[in-house]
Amino acid sequence: MTFGRLSAHLSEFFRRFDLDAVVGPGDPESAIADLVRAQLAGEPLPDTVWRREGGDWRPPDRTPRLLRDDELPLPDVTEIPYEAYDLLYADDTARFCGIPKRRELVVPVARGCPVNCAFCEIPGREGKAERRVPIPRIISYISEMADTMPFEYVSMYAPTFTLRKRWVHEFCDAYEASGIGIPWKCTTTLHHLDEELIRRMGAAGCIRISVGLETLEPAGHAALPRAKHVAEQRFRETADACRAAGIELNCFVILGLPGTSFAGVARTIEAVREIGGRVRPTIYTDFDDMRADMDEPTVASFNRQLFRPGEEPEDAARYYRVLFDPDAPVTAVHEVIPRRSRS
Ligand code: SF4
């Protein structure tokens, strides 16, 4: 069986492979547990997955059970090949979201997002209602992992980390009180930040906030939910608050968002650089255009790094120069993260 982002979004694509089952949207852990239970009991494949019956595929009759907050799993770090993992982020010109030269512990804090951007597959896969690991469990997990391996920063992996401000204040209190002291980063939207919150996060060890800025060009707002209609003034105020709190502002910028122009992209990137932020560009990708009968290279081109073959805009080369610019400024945020011995 397969599970994961593509299985969830385009389950029928996998019917061409020699598989017994494919997990669609929902929590894959529940579907996998259903399947294992059925196999152990000698029963047919469960109705929570796409399954092969005879020569035909049958779609799920229901979605797998959503895990409760206190059931959300946290990774076993001993299963992760960190020597290789570290290399993913070693070169910051590759523009991923990890921090170069420092080891990352990822904590999957939450699933689901109510912001519901049309270009994002998270609400469809994880739900629009957010679920969050309880704070005491997050703290004890980080503390235990920090004793297991020399992690140098923590990535609080939540679609919109500051969705509930009270939760973030409580988390910051608990993290400080724990004495763990490892710097951390998170992702959210500008709409879900304010000066007081940013100050609190900085005091509790936050060193980078990534935000889905997407564009400062008003013509692109029609393609974005209201929460992402960002005025440049608000963006600059948030940047000032981050600077004062010692936090790097990492801005996701979409190239080719409907309604926007190359000039608008260039202007958005210039504005981020003016405030000393980091730019993380990606190419607009409409996952709803994927079809189950597409060939593998076409499906693979829906990756936010490429325009679809045959559908490149006239000025694709200019966009690619921005996306893969080897001379783009690189982050210096690792310099504020103390090193830990790996021996
Ligand atoms: S705010 Fe972020 S996680 Fe939520 S739907 Fe939009 S892009 Fe996805």
C-alpha cells in the first residue's frame, strides 16, 4: 500500500501500480492500523482505503478515523539518518526551509488548517479543523530527544503555528520554564501575528518565523484567502517587531500566482530584502489540475519548483532565474544557534 501527500490527493493515480491498497485523505496511521488489523484477522481489506478487489479498484466508503490531539504521533529520531538529513539544508541557495550548518529536530505539533488557501493541499488531507499535540507532551518529547541526540534547533511543525495566540503564550511559558533552551522556528501567516506575540516568542527562543507572504501585489489577492491580503504597511510593522525580537522573518513568495506579474514578484522580493528578511520562492502549482491518467513525469512536475511542461509562461526563464539564483542572499540565522558536539 502507499500513503502520503500524493496518495491522499490523487489516489487513483496509483491504480497503475502493483498495489493492494492506497490511503486517501485523512490520517494515514488510522488507515494503516485498519489494514494491519484486517490482515491479521484474515479479513478483506478495510473500507477506509482504496483497495484492489479481484481486478478492480474500490474507493474508500469512509475516511480513516481522525486522531485526537493526544494521539498525534511524534517521530522516533533513531529511525532518521541524520548524517544525510543534515545535508538537505547545507546549501541555503537551495531555498528549503531548514537552517544550514545546524541539526534540526522536527516536532509535528499540529495537523489541519482553517485558512484554506486554494493552492494548498493541507486542509484537504488533514482537515480544516486544527488538532494540536498537548503542550506537556511537546515539552517532554523535546527534552527527551535533546538528551538522545545533539539537536541544535527545533522546528515546530504546524501549518499555522500561531493560529491560537493563547496556546502560543502558554507554550512559550512552558518552554521557558522547562529550561530546554534550544532555539526554535515555526511557520504561520502575517495575519496570525502581532507585536506582543512576536516579542513573547523571541524571548522564549524563537529565532525564525516563516510566513506565507505569497505576494504584496494587490492584483494577486483574488487568488488568496482574506487572511493573506497583506498590506505592505502591516508587513513592515511585523518585520520591525521580528527584528526587535531577534527573529529572522522568512517569507514564502509565490512566483506565477494568478493575477500577479513578474514586476510584482520582483517588487515583493525587493521589499523582503529591504527589511532584511529571507525569501523562499516557489512556483504557483494548482494541484487540482492533476489528473489520475497523467504520466509520471507530468505528475512529478507539480512540485512548486517547475512550471508544467508545455504550460510555461512566456517569461518562465526570468522566474527560474529568481527561483534558482545562486547569488541570492543566504541566511545567517545559524550564527545565533549554538553548536552542540556531535561526538
Ligand atoms: S495558511 Fe498555510 S497551511 Fe494553511 S491553507 Fe494556507 S498555505 Fe496551507
